[in-house]
Amino acid sequence: MLKKTLHAKASYAKASHDMSNTTRSRWAAALLAATLTAGGFLAGTRAFAAQPAGSQPAAPAEEEAVKALQAEFLKLKFGMFIHFNMATFHGVEWVAGYPDPSTFGPGGPVDTDAWADAAVSAGMKYAVLTAKHVGGFCLWDSQYTTYDVMHPRCPYKQDLVAQFIKSFKSRGLKAGLYYCWRHPGFGDPNKHKVLPPECDPAAHSLKEQIEFQKAQLAELVARYPGVFYIWNDALDPKVMSAEEARAFFHSLRGKRPRLLASANWWSWAKKGTPYLDIAVKEMRRFPETNTFPGETCWKLEQSWFWKKGARPKPPAEVIRLLTTANSRNSNFLLNVGPDRRGRMEPASVRTLAEVGKLRKP
């Protein structure tokens, strides 16, 4: 049954660029029903789905284990955010629609070892890669979509998530993955898709979208045991309550006990509010009185994704931002955007090395 479902997905993806919206919706609905019937769609979340939301609060022992993981996280202090996905090849921060997979073409293997070396030179201890950003394109070979690096028209044909994890772990760094959730605030679902064609938000309910995303996250955690951290973007109460989110990640932690999760809120006013294990501030500082384990993410260059003419901040400014973040009970996650060949700007690499030198006693 699963093979038939995957065949249906391949047929759907091949035809999706040519279908009318009505036909696409029917294909997507049929695909969803077939996958649900196969049982593969919810394989990673079956334990969670069997219980009412919030009915499985963390046991005291798990709470203590999470506190220990949070303390370990704060000792990392400095990490690298890597925005590299379909948007890189289209010169935007959010792609519209479903860009053809053929446009994801670095022109050869991406040197993720160079990314890791740049992180090491700066004294970073972990990194987070945009495994799926707005647009729904996946940097791994997902069983739930063909809209990924292994698509027949994608010239890359390599598991970039696996490459990333191998490179960073080989240098003693921890690896985390960014996953973008479909949020009602994204607006017109015909423009910013966020999810792959198999769960096109223009044709699927929020409930169906949530279950698809849970399945993909369960897949990532199961497939890549080296991942220590899931960085959730746009996950807030309009997607699911804090109780539901915690219950879901509690179910994932049952298989990966050392897994941590954060949630970047859609609303600027709410950023930093504890929702999962790590509170996130995007381009803003936590207050001096912050006591909850946090993470401040910032851009080294002008954009999250690479754009021509990208220039890095001065090393001294990076040190200042890092010092401030660490003084407020939070790590500092600094974004570097590789170009369309998957290479970091030479000036940015030099800046990171200089930051490492300045941090040495």
C-alpha cells in the first residue's frame, strides 16, 4: 500500500505544475486519504494522536531531564544559523508558489565541511539548518513528498540534511534543524505555500496541515538520530496550543530522550515567550532579568538568505551582540547565508575567524 501511495505522490508531483486548482485539490485530497489509509502518514505521531491533547504531562523525572538539557544548551553559548533553501536561488526571503525543483541547482556538491570549519573558527558549538522553509521544499528525501532534493527535476540529488549533520558532528559540533510551520498569518495560501504540494495549504485544512507537519518532524527525528534540536518557526497557539505542542514533542522525546525544541512565535509581541524548551528572540534581546533558557538569533549579513552584495557585520559588533545575549541567559545563533553554489561569502568567513580570535583569552 505504501508503494502505491508513493507512486501516487510521484504522479501528483509530476502533474501538479500543469493542473487547474480544482483538479489539484482533488488529487491532493485523494492522496491524503490514501496515505492516511496506508498508516504511513501518522506513523511518527501515532502515540501522540492516541491521547487527548495535554493528557500526558511530563513526569517529574522528565522535567528534571529537560532542565538538565536546557542547562547543557546554555553552555553552548554560540551557534550558526544556516539559511539555505529554495529562496537562495530566487533572491527572496519567502518564495511564492512552488518554484520548479530544477531551480535548486548549486552546480555541484555543497561543501558542508566548509560550513562546519567556518563555525569552528568562530568558536561556535552548534548549528541549525533550514531543512524546510517557506515554500515547502525539503532538503532531505522525505517519504511524504517528492518536492525535495531527490525530485526527478532537482539536479542536486543528495541528502543535504545528512551532509550537514555529518560535517558538523565530525568536528564536534551539535546539529539542529529548522522547520517552518504553516501559520494562518502567512495569508493567501495560493501565494506562500509553506507545505509541499501533497499538502498544499490552498486545498487542505489546518488540521490536515498540522498532521502532515507532525509526520515530517517525526520522520526527521527518526531518520537523523544525530539531531539534538528542532527549531520551529511560526509555531504558536494559532497552530496548536502549548499543551498540544509539548505533548507532541514529549512523544518525540520518547524515542530521542535528548531532543530539545524551540518555537519562534508568529507575533513579534510574543517572541521570547516560553512555549517549548527554549524561548526564542529574533533580532531582539531578552530583558536583563530573563531567567528562562533562551536563544537570540541574528543575521551576520543583511538578509537571512544570501543576496548579491551581502556584507558581514564587523567582528566587534558580533562580539557585542554575543556578549549581550549570553548575559541574558540565552545563546546567540548567528545566521550566515551561503550563496547559490552553497559557499559562504569570503568576507563572512574571515569575519567569523576574526570573531574566534577575539574570543580567545
